Amino acid sequence: MLYLVRAPPEDNTHEIIYNTPTVTGEKIGEEKNMIRRIIRRGTLVIGAVILLTLVLSCAPSTMRSVVDSRGFLFGVAVRPGDLLDPKDSKLLKDNFNILVAENIMKLQYLRPTATFWNWSDVDSLVRFAEENRMKLRGHTFVWHNQNPPFINNLSDKEAALKVLTETITEVLTRYKGKFYEYDVCNEVIDDNGILRNSIWMRTIGPEYIDIAFKTARQADPSVKLILNDYNNEYAGTVKGDAFYNLVKGMVDRGVPIDGVGFQLHMLAELPVNKEALQANIKRFRDLGLTVSFTEVDVRIKLPVTPEKEAAQQAVYEDLLRIAREENISCFVLWGYTDAYSWIPGTFAGYGSAHPFDQNKQPKKLYGSLRKILEK
Ligand code: G3I
């Protein structure tokens, strides 16, 4: 302990200032040490940040970062379990920026009875998409398939109209602003190119399509309203032209349709007719509509051979190249893995239709798609 004794200039009394020696010596030393420690810690933090930046810039980019950076919407149909399984959900997050429910938004599941709405799976899907900054396609309101008994048993026009408008309004009000696109009607034309003999056609008549679109627009003005179908992708075919004429009629009548969906469930053995596909895209564009590739898969007649896989790859590549060249609205796969594929259950003797195999490992096909997306 050191006492500093100072005599104030105009005072004879002595003022004693108590002080500790550190102020003069040790304390200053401690402060210096502290400053050194802070500098050392700061240097470490800066170093760590630089290292992390380097590591991240060297880490391989994901398909997701590729499609995001190209502003391209690349997606897939999912089942509720895909979002819950950690490996499956990581695969989704790493690859896709738009999702669609493979089944749970079909009325059989979403509205199994007139009074019960099964929202929970859809709520989870919407939450998952929001948490992972993904867009959503809605699929589907008006279809001849996967309807609940109370819809299949409708026989009266007024009752059918009530169910149709009520369903669309209820769903789009609940999820207003949440969906990028919605398949308002699905597969309304049959394989002969005429309006399908569905429950909606039988009870309401052909105007059910216009009514569905108008109801959807009223409920959610922001969602893109889509008419979706299969075998409608080529200009110059019976179904392709019938689909076009139906849509043109809707546009001429001022029905609020924003775009069309080509499902594109393809066969490896049938090469893409690029001219007919591009001509079709062009004529819908000329109507002021967008085109989406909504359910892409390419099935192989089993057993798989390298030749068949090469043919499959060519089909996928042609579709993806055209999608990018034409800047279509979105490119959505109908399933990512052979493990959960709908194909074997519907087309006996066919399979291996998706970019990931039974073990959810990427096939050679996956790499070739990625190359096209990287361009
Ligand atoms: O939910 C039942 C389950 O309870 C039961 O144990 C199981 C036994 O088979 O069947 C389950 O239902 C199946 C359902 O998929 C859910 O997995 C149906 O049998 C099966 O027929 C149904 O198939 C769906 C098909 O639409 C129905 O038409 C496919 O998963 C689905 O991929 C497919 O998707 C359609 C699009 O919506 C429209 N475009 C064509 C596309 C492919 O067919």
C-alpha cells in the first residue's frame, strides 16, 4: 500500500489521497493484459469468420441453391411422411423450391364428409414450405377421381354447385396467399377429346369449369389458377387440340384462368416431340397464359437396361431444356424416389421413373438434370 500525500497549494492542511498501487503500476498492467486478451479474442473471431466463409464457398452447392440462383421453380409431389422423416425432408430441402401434395389435398382426404375438413396435413405442408422458403402448388379441387362418397353420390345440380363452390371458397380462404398455383380443375377432357363424363359434368353440366375458376378467383385473387391435364402437351393431337380449344373458349369468355398444366407422365421408349411441345407452349402463351410442367415422370419398361436408362434420360433432359428455354412457370416431378413411386401400382411391369433410386440415392439421371439446371 502506498500513500500519496499532496499539499494543496492554498491550504496547509494535508489532504490524504488513498490509492492502490495498481493505478500506478499493477492496475495499468492488468488493463493492458485485458486489452491484449480482447484483441486476441477479436482476431480469433475474425479468423473463424474468414475460415467459415472459405469453407462455405468451397462446399458443393445444392440443387436447391442452383435452382434458386437461376430463379427457376423446380419441385416435387410429396406425401405427409416425407416432411416428417429427417432424411427425406433434408432431401426435399436440398433439392426443391416448390412442393405439391401427391394426395392429401384431393377431396377424398381433405373433405371426406360434407362436414369434416382434414386440415392438419395441409397445415403441416404449408408450414414446412414457409419454414423452408418454398412455394406451393395446390392439387386439386375438381376431379373425377379420389372424391369422397358424399360427392360421388351427388345427383342434384344445386347440391353439386353448393359443394363445388363451398369447397373452393373454404380452402382458398383458409390458405389465402399461401399457394403459388392451384389446379382448379384436373383432367376434364377424356382420351377421345370430349368433356369427361364426371360427377361434376353429370350434375352441373359443362359450365362447372367456368364456375370453379370464377369461385377460385373470388376467394383468392393472388393464386395462379390452372387447368391441368395429361396427354395435353402436344399441338396437333386429338386431346392436345381439344384441351387448347377448351382453354381458348374460357379466355374468350373472360373466365379467370391464368395458366395450363401439362402433367407429362412420359415413357422412356417415346422420345419427346419437341416441335409439337414448343408449338403448344407458344399457342398458350399467345393466349396470355403461363405453362407449368406439373407431374413429370418417365417410366421404364422393366427390366431396366443401360439403353433404356439413356432413353429415359433423354426424355427428362428434353423436357427440362425446353422448360428452361421457354421459361415456364414451374417444373414439378411427380415423386423423387422409386421407393414411393405411384408407377408400379398403376402400370404393371413399369418402374424406375424418378431421379432417386429405391434407396433414395441419386441416379446418373439426377446428375444430368443438374447439369442442365446449372447452365
Ligand atoms: O389411402 C389408401 C390406404 O388407406 C390403403 O391402405 C392403400 C392400399 O392400396 O391405398 C391408399 O390409397 C391409395 C392412394 O394413392 C394413396 O396412396 C390409392 O389406392 C391409390 O390409387 C392412389 O393413387 C394415387 C392416384 O393419383 C389416384 O388416381 C397416386 O398416389 C397419385 O400419385 C396419383 O396422382 C395422379 C394425380 O393426382 C393426377 N394426375 C395423374 C397422377 C398419377 O395417377
